[in-house]
Amino acid sequence: MSNIEKNDNAAALYSKGDIEAFVDTYADDAVLRSPDGVYEGKAALLEYWTQDKTAFPDGNVEMIRSLEGGDIVMAEWTWSGTHRGPFNLPDGTEVPPTGKRVEAAGAEVVRFRDGLVVEHNLYFDNMAAMAQLGLLPE
């Protein structure tokens, strides 16, 4: 299985809500960097992705295109979900459910080692998502 196929499979696990299996695609020492912060190790990743799915239980990733070079996969995707559970902003503020639908385009750079993700860099417009949730001032 190519790294692109592994990455697409991981996205499908996330989309169907199998967070434990999704996190199992990461190595024990994996690092996730996102607009929300940096998360190191499987325990931190499980907490991050569980909180994400609690806030957006129907969160779905639609892969658009992927490129592979050696142990690196770069991908473009569209994420969408409905805000149905609480989530924490980077400053620790808890945002209660708004019931609003959010869609964001994004990209990622994923590095694999021995078939597992060791580095996952997410890029998406966090401010656009916050605006769709009604969390920015007019």
C-alpha cells in the first residue's frame, strides 16, 4: 500500500468516527502541528482528535488530490462538519455547540516512517472556520 493510500485510509477512519483506529495510524512519537497547537505522542493525539469529533461528530474529510515523494505525502482536502459539541479554543475558552455547519479547505504534509505517521502538519484557515461559527466580531 502506498503512503497516499495509507493517508486516504486514515482520512476515511476519521470521517467514519473510528478515532482509535485513526490514531493507530500514527507512530508512538508522532507530532501533529495544526493552527490549534502542537500535539506530541499518541495520548495527546487521541485527546485532540477525540475532542474534534466530540465537537463535530459528523466531521468529514474529502480528499481532493495527493502527491507523494519518498516518505512524504502532501494532500489537499475539504473538511466539513456541524458544531454539535463543546470545544476549546487555544486560550482554553470552551465554546458551546452552535449547531452551525462549517466547511474549510485545507492541506497537509504527512511524513511516514515504517508505515506510520510520524509528522502531520495541518494547514487550514482557522479564522474562516471561526467566522462560520459566528465567533468573530462583526
